[in-house]
Amino acid sequence: MAFDGITVSALVAEIDDNLKGGRINKIAQPENDELLITGKGANGQKRLLLSASASLPLIYFTDKNRISPLTAPNFCMLLRKHIGSARILDVKQPGMERVVEFELEHLNELGDPCRKHLIMELMGKHSNIIFCDEKGMILDSIKHVSSHMSSVREVLPGREYFIPNTRDKENPLTVSEEEFTQHICKKPQNISKALYTSLTGMSPVMAEEICYRASIDGSDAAQSLDEAACTHLYHTFLRLMEQVQSREFTPNIVYRGEEPVEYGVFPYQQFGSEYHSETFDSVSTMLETYYATKSLLTRIHQKSSDLRRVVQTALERNRKKYNIQKKQLNDTAKKDKFKIYGELINTYGYGLEEGCRSFKALNYYTNEEITIPLDPTLTPAQNSKKYFDKYGKLKRTEEAVTEQLADTESEISHLESISNALDIARSESDLSQIKEELTEYGYIKRHYTNKKGQKAQPKSRPLHYISSDGFDIYVGKNNFQNDELTFKFATGNDWWFHAKKMAGSHVIVRTKDGELPDRTFEEAGRLAAWYSKGHSAPKVEIDYIQKKHVKKPAGAKPGFVVYYTNYSLMASPDISDLKEVTE
């Protein structure tokens, strides 16, 4: 989500608690649009990252250091000169703007105290870090904005600093009920949009949250609200703003499975049961966790795009081939009719007249009279041979196509299992195993390279969970891991789980005597459902059986097994309450 005014408000409170009254020790500029400021306050030394990146503007405390250039950029040198050891008098947020303002005090060359302002603007592609004197005149900025770049405001040394007010928005902390009703409930647009376009620092997701808490559909027209509903909406909004003013924040990230989908400083109520949330001690930890996880998932998805394209192309080709083969097989269904025609001609055709185009005969298989077409240019014996030849050709076609169809189904099943492995891949080592499988089966051409001097990549390992009853549960992330888990790692009494008739991970539950509590069966089933192609369905049927009854046919593709007399259960693909072990 975007860095909205409410998140900034929580972050300002956190920075204020840690740095207000403290001093700046070090200023670095690791990137063209980043600052790393180290300061010491009431809670010891802290490192604050300020990024004015157009794609991802951020400000938060971090424990990680950043490598800086040997020669500091001019903006960094200017800051070191003026505020290299300045005292942090105050950290504030003007209104509910996405702006963090540091009021700093330092001594000039004559030893007299002077004040400066360092302003961080978190405004998407217009984000900036601006350094001003005590009168509000810009001394410099990390990004210079000329009149050619913006008709609203120049950000250049010597210009007066102001926050651009391009929209007529109300301050959420001071808006009255009358103003709220006038600016939001009377707008000719849906309620959610009316909220975030009328109030400063309000994001769409927070507007939806306010509507949800007020039991109002955010997509309804704002003008459709009656007086009572509008009053209720205002008081719901007011309670949230009171929490902002009293600093009652609960930093949290909302996940769908392993993927972070949203973050906020209040617990969300609008997300359903398929989501779960994790709370954090600080806004900075929340932001660093969210963007680090999001960045990792984005990077893995980008790196897997070529592999996905290979798999998707092969799937489309095989599905097209499957449909053609299915049609060919359906066409062979009439072969028995031609065999019967040939037999009946041999049986009753001795009395046929020359040049006859058809004749009626009793089908002694069904005891019904049928009409058999004839070629008038052929004798009865030749007509009979013609039908037997057709029968023989279709029979041979049926046998060949049946075998081809089984191969194509196996190919599709294999490719779908690889597609599922790509969906749950978490690291580059996971992708390496998948690429190796695609290469081994000829989907990717193998390129031989000199690996001397290359850094060895860590081996990808199966996922490891602990059930509520303390049993170890392992989940294969690809076909190679599935085979290794089932046939090398698991023992005979361990339990094996898999989504029924769909691509998915092998799930193994370790047990010495084969006994498991019902709750562990249910949790292993949920893991098998989540790590399958059915993870978006409300329920998935799961087969489970002891590992000793699972077999692998000779020459079968990775991940393919056979089993009989299994048990089944219905599981919801929800693993939010299950504990994963990080190894």
C-alpha cells in the first residue's frame, strides 16, 4: 500500500520517542535519493533510513548499514557541514500530510545556536528530501525541481518552501461533523473514494476500513447515505482519529499464506478468514519486514518469468494435442459398426443382386434390423473386405491414440506439477531445481558452462512445519523434493498426504508408530491443500495413506506415484495458524 498520512503519523511518533532531544552523529548518502542518518537519543543509537525513491519512498529505523560512496555527494556534504552534530528539537507531521519535518539546532561558525529544518516528503514520484533554514528558505534538496519540471512548485536553493495544496482536502484531525457531511456525504461518487479524495493523508485501503467498521458498503454512492448513516460513518472515523492523536498504534502486516498483501498501524477488520495478520513492536520493523518480503517475492517472480513462459507454452501445446487426440479417439468409436457390417454381408450377402446400393439384414447381436450401405461397383465379398479394412484401421488407430493420449495426459500432469512448484518457489535455489527438471526433460536446452570459481548455491530444502501436537511435517516444494521426501526421507509408518487428482506437494508427517492425533491429520491436510493448485478453493479433497503403501512405477516422472486403498478428508487451504520452522 502507499505510505499514507496515518502510517506517517505512527512513524513520526516512533521517531519522536527515539530521537527527540538526541543528537545526530553521522550522515551518509548511500544512493542518489537516499540518506542514512545515525542519531543517539533516549533509547540509544538509532539508524534512520530516508529514501526519496520515486518508486518506493520510505522512512524507517533500520539495523542494517549501507555502503556509501567514498566521495560524499554535495547534498550530503552540505548536511554534514550544517547539522552533522545537531540536536533534534522536534519531529512533527504538518496536519496529516505525508511529510516528516525535523527541527534541528546546531552552532554556527561563531558558536551561536541556529535552527534548520530537514523535511522528508513521501509523495510517490514527487518524493523529496529538502533542507531549509529557520525562515523556511530552501538551502538545498536531494532532488532539484525546476519550473520546467513542475508548474506547481520549484524546489531549488533560494526558493521559499511550502507544501503544495493542489486539492481541496480537509485535515482529518480537525474536520467537524458538518464539514465531514458536506465534503464527503454530498459528493457524487462512492463513499470510499469520497473519503480518500476529501481527507488529507487518507489511503483507499483505510477508507475501505472505515466503511467496513461502520457496516457500510464503500462502493455505494455517498449521496445515498441518510443522515443517520452519515453520522455513524463520521463517529466511526472520529474514533480512528482519536487513536491517531493518542498514539494507540498496532503495526501489523496482513498475509495471504506466505505473501504479504497489506500493512497498517491499526488492526484491519475488512480482511476475511483466508488472511492472517502478524503484529510488530514498531512501525519500522513492520515496514522493513513488509518490503523485504515483498521485494523477495517480486524478485523470485521476475526470475521465474522465463521458466513460467516455458511451462505455459508447453502446457498450451500439450492441451491442444490432447484435444486433437481425444477427437481422434472419439472417431474410432464407430469401428465396431464396420465389423458388424462386414460380418452381416458375409452372412446374408450371397443373394444380393449386382449393383445393389444397400440391403437390410437382422443384426444378430441386438436382434434389430439394420440397413447396410453398399458400393454398387463392388461384389458382396469386396464390400465385406472394405468394411473389415475400415474396422482394422480404426482399431489400430484406437490403440495408438490411446497410448498417445496417456502420454499426453502424463505430460500435462507433469507440467502442471512444475507450474505449481513455480507458484510456491521462495528462493533462487528452488528455481534452480525446477530449471534442472525442465532441462532434464527437454523443455530447456542444456548449456554447458565453466563452473570453476562460481559460488555454490545453497541447496533448496523442503518446508518444515510443527503441528499443534508437536509432530514434524515436511512439504516438498518441487518434484525432486517430493521424490526425495517420499522415497528417501520418509519411513514406512510416516503418513503421506496429497491433493486428490491435482498438482500439489507431497506432505510427510513423521511418526514412529504410525499413530497421529486427529488434529495433526487435519493440519497436514490443510498444508497439502494450500501447496496445491486448489489453494484458492474453499475446500480441497486430500488423499492420505501411510508411506509404505505409496509406490513409484519404473520410469515414472519425478513426483509421480501410485497408491491404493487410501483415506480421504476435506481440508480448507488455510495455514495461517501453523508454525513454520526456519532452518
